[in-house]
Amino acid sequence: MNLTPETLRKIDEVIPHYPQKRSAALPLLHLIQEELGFISQETIAWIAAKLEVAPISIYELVTFYPMFRQKPIGRRHVKVCRTLSCALMGGYQTCREFERQFGTHPGEVSPDGEVTVEFVECLASCGTAPVVMIDDTLHQKVDIARARELCDQIKAEAKS
């Protein structure tokens, strides 16, 4: 696992802020995923050794929290809410449109490596359903027509 000196410095700065090393696990997972894009088994073992805990303690966090990924994703990350409000307002159809536009299935990287579409739990905007988060930007009331517009925008940005 190759981390930049900057990330290693941040890791070493974070750990002493906690009364027990193990409490720094979540911040370390975030820092490493921010740099590497996902949390591998090698990363889990490295964090466990760094915090002097069993690897299962880190693995439990990675598998419990949905924001942690265990495999690489595309350059762009499309998350479509699937909870009740969004489902009732067409979230399933919206997700299928993103999949169709990018030729992929939930959780997989598109053939061009550009996009990963995920069907996720609540994005906390039930009143504006269906909602989609593209990278860190929330899009509200995303029906099929709006999904197509967003897909066209992503495709255009990939070409430039």
C-alpha cells in the first residue's frame, strides 16, 4: 500500500487525538479511502497493525458503514437513493436509466472506467425525491428525463 507522505503525516497527527488508538479507526479509514479510492484487505491489515487491534475490528467497520468501498470505483460516482420516498417517486426507474446510459450494473464500473452507479440507502432529502448524489453533489427530483441530462453532462465532461 503506497500512501503519500502527506497522508501518512495526517494519520500520525490524528491518532494521538484519541484516548485509545483504536478510536482513530474511522478517521484513518476516511483518510486512506480519500487517497486510494477504496479500502483493500491490505489496507485493513495495515490500519489494524497501526492501531494495535485485530484486523476483524477494522473489517467490521468497513463492512458496516456504507461509505467505505472495498473495490475501486469509476472516476465519477453516481448514488441513487432507494428508500421509500425515492422508490415511490421513481427512484428505481431513475437508477435503471443511469445503468442503461452507462452500460453497467449497481456497484460495477462502467466499461469505459468512467462511472460507478450505486443504489444506496437514504440520502436525506425525502421531500425532493427521487434524489441522486453524483460525487459530492446532491441532485433533487431526478426523474428519467433529468437522469438523461445528468448522464449527458457526465459523458460530455469525460470527453473534455
